[in-house]
Amino acid sequence: MKRAFVFPGQGSQAVGMGRVLAATFAPARQVFEEVDDALSQNLSRLMFEGPESELTLTANAQPALLAASLAVIRILEAGGGFALARNAGFVAGHSLGEYSAIAAAGSVSIGEGARLLRLRGRAMQEAVPVGEGAMAALLGLDIEQGQAVAAEAAGPNQVCAVANDNAPGQVVVSGHRQAVERAIAIARAKGARRSIALPVSAPFHSPLMAPAADVMAEALGRVALQQPAVPLVANVSATATRDPGTIRRGLVEQVTAMVRWRESVLFLKQEGVEEIVEIGAGRVLAGLAKRIDPGLAARSVGTPAEIESLINGIIG
């Protein structure tokens, strides 16, 4: 069976993530130690114990999600017989999950990935003053309808853009708060099943994130990305690449660009992928995969039992 390993984005974090893995598996403890050392912070304790208010801060949540995902990968690799290059056809990640994907595939070290995400989280938070930006989910509208809503909601000197095309009927818009509030009202008038503001601290994946993209361009320019062991399906293109330069440009562009997740999953299906394996915290991406194409098998792997089940399914 051809599989794609996918890595979750912000919103999948939860207090307690990784705690059982650290208690059970030495390779997981090593990952959390690597991340703690790279950040000069006891991030693992924050992951295991909270408080939730600190874990959900963008600068903490992003490297924490990478740590949780890479702990699972290291456990799988230590289990004997598993190798990403042999057992995965592709990797992909939702927004920050793209860093987890390339770390899993060997393009960057875990520590370097954590440092990049710490910087990315801070830069995205600082790009727009608190309270000026917002995001909203428009449920029941397709991407073309979402784009029309965003275009109508944008005003003079006010940005509103589609930030995420997650699945059929699940579009997210982002931009200036007033424009996003208009988008919520417009979407309701156009028949959206629900249109709701999201509890986020900044207008991610919109042109307002341009200052953060500049920060990441400079930071990524100092990192020697290696060719990944398997192709990455990038957020910005929804196509596969193993070229480090293309990956670097995509990581910069995705800060301001739409996450093309629906198209990415359809691309994987077109390339013969039969199962989507979500690695790390949460179950969001497995759920989206089933909505995008009910014919795809999808599973989330983040607990010892789920890890054992995956190894048994792959290695036999």
C-alpha cells in the first residue's frame, strides 16, 4: 500500500501531548531533549503539564507540534524495519507541519526545525499588532465561493484573503479584523452553513504576514537544506518536490499564501497514495482526508497503541 505521512498544524496542540510517549520510549525522550536544548527552554514540560495558555502561544505551539510528530517518527524508526524512505511515498504538512515533514524526511535536523519554528511563530505574532487581524472559517462554501466572499469583504486598505482551502465546504479567510467580520456576514448571506471567527492571535496566511515572510527568508537562507528522503507535497503548489531550493522558497511563500490542503490530498490520491497517515498530535488531517476523498484510508498515529498498529500493518 502506498502511503503519505502528513504532519499537523497549529490548533492540534493539547496539554499532555507527548507525555506517554516520553514515559514509554527512549527515542521520544531524546527528541524532546533535542528540542529543549535547541530552544534553551523546557518546552517538553510545558507540553506535558501546561499551562494551556502558554502552550497555545504561537511561538510555543509551533515547535511543540514538531516535537510531538518527530517523537513518533523516531519511535517508528527505532522499532525495526521502518524507514520513511521505504515506507512512505510522500510527506506533507499543514502550515507549520511542513517543517515537521522536512525534518522527518531529513532535510533539516530536529533542533534546526524547532529553532526555525520558534522564529516563525514569533515573527508571525509580531507582524500585525494584536487586535488588528482576524481569521474566520466559512463552512459549507467551496473555494470559489470563499474567494468571492473574501474579494467582496476586502475594502480600501483592508485585506481579506483565503488562508486555507482545507476540504470541500471548509474554507478559512484571514486579514484585517473589520474585513473578516464583513466576510462572516457576507458568507452567511450567501448560504454558508456556518461562518465563525477563529480563536487565533494573528491573520495567518494572508498578505499581512509579509514581515514574517521576510524574517523567514533571511533565516532559511542561512540553513543548508538537504534533499528529503521522499518528495514533499508543498502547501503553496500542491505538487511534489525534492529540490531544496524549491522547498526553501515554498516555506517562505507559505507564510503569506493560501494552504492548498484539499488540492494536496487530491494530488496524493492522483499519485497512487491509498492511505494518509497523520503523525503526531490530534486527528484533524485524517478527518480532512476522509472528507476530501472518502475512498482514501486515513489514520492518526500518536499513541503507543497506534504506533504498534502502524508498525504491524507495515512490517507485518
